Amino acid sequence: MSETKKRLPVLKQTPEEEQGEGPRPAWHWVGFGACATFGVALPLSYVTQVITARLLPNEPLPPEAAIAINFAPILIAGFLGGMLVGRWGGDNAGVREAAFAGGIAQLLMVILAIAQNPGMPGWQPYAIWAAMICFVSIAAAIGGKVGLRRRIKKMTPNLR
């Protein structure tokens, strides 16, 4: 009695093509990246606040230090959200969509901060937030570039 190996059938179409759907449009990936950035930034910010409160329990922080401490997790989240868009975004999404995703996520965070503190005096907080939107967009674009390189490397593993 000879045993033959069972082989799995090779799919010639992706599940999207079988259902008659095309690839996702690029703006979908902007939304996915913004949600991922926002979702990663919140827990990282919480952990940063807990660590800061435990390390410096009674010392007030200067404004520059507080901004830097609170901004680091948002930059990390922007990079990771951009990396998600670059790596999994398909043929339609790339570095530009990753940068948009980071900027939109940071814009949402700025809107929430303004809603919590509507009576802020002066223009300085708004200028800082505008700069933060730019920096998060840049971090997300860098993440998108890294993700895109990983996607290309995964697609062509034997080429260097």
C-alpha cells in the first residue's frame, strides 16, 4: 500500500479577488494608520505618565521637560502607525499615506486637548501643537519608509 502525500491546493486568487473586490484604496490605509497611531499613543502616554509620577513624585517639571516627556510616546506611536501603513498598505499606500495618518492622529489628539482645556491663554500651546503635528507626520513617514522596505524585502527575499 503506497501512501501519497496530500497537497494543499494553490490559490490563484486572493480572497478579495474571489469576492470580486479590488485592493483597498489608499485613503483606507490613512484611516487604519491614524487609528493604529492613536491606539498605540494612548497606552504609551499612560505608561509614561505613571513612570514620571513615580520617578519624580513631588517635583514640578519645567514646561519643556513635560512637553518632551509627553511627546516621546506620540512620536513612537507615529512611527509604528506609519510602519503599519508602509508594510501592509498594498500597492496603493506608501510613505505619503503614512505621513497623512500620523498627522491626522496627532490632529485628533490636539482637538481632544483643546476640548479639555478650552480657556488656554496665548498662542504658544497652539504653535507647539502645530509643530507636534509636523513632527509626528515626519515620524510616520519614516515609519512608512521602513515598512515599505520591509514589504519589498518580503516580496523579493532572494534579492539584496
